Amino acid sequence: MKKLMCVVLVVVMMLSLVACGKKLSGTYEAEIDVVLLKYTATYEFSGSKVTAIKKTTVFGSVNTVTLEGTYEIAENDDGSMEITLNFETSDDHIKSGTFTFEEGEDYIKIAGIQYNQK
């Protein structure tokens, strides 16, 4: 019985360590200029889910693209952070992939672009 209890305790501890990944909560936004296009990108984080919203305005018409997906933040051996975004669909400018990540007091940086908390 003691051995069974020890095995159960070890399994529970391992599962709790796996569940301790860095999570974000809240909404972050940035205005981004790409060659001839300017758009607003918004990331909404909740648990392990992320919603990305891209709004462009062309000749007074607002076009909105919404992408749903998941994310994971990992720390590299050198202490730098990476975020992996997995969207169900893709967009020309917002894509799935692994990017550099940094978190400040009221902002995050994904691939070097600063998104301020709303």
C-alpha cells in the first residue's frame, strides 16, 4: 500500500509540474506598419487560448480578421522566452509559429513587436 501511495504521489507531482507553464491573461494591442499597410493587431489571452484580431482600414472601410487558437510559452536554456501560437486558420500577417517572447509590466513583445495591455 505504501508503494502505491508513493507512485500516486510522484505521478501527481509530475502532472502539477507539467501544468505550471507560463500563462497570459488579458488583451494586448499594437499598431503595425507593413510597407503600404497599417493595421491594428490585438491578442486576447485566456488560459491556454488566444484570439488574434487584425483590423485594417482601407478607403474608410474597416476589414476585421479574427483567428482562434492556442499558445504555449517556453523558456530556453539561455533564459530567453519563446511563444508558440497555433491558429486554426492563418492570415497574411498573423500566422502560427514559434516566436521570440518578452513580458513586461504592462506589455508583451512577440517577434520584437510590442503589444501594450489594454
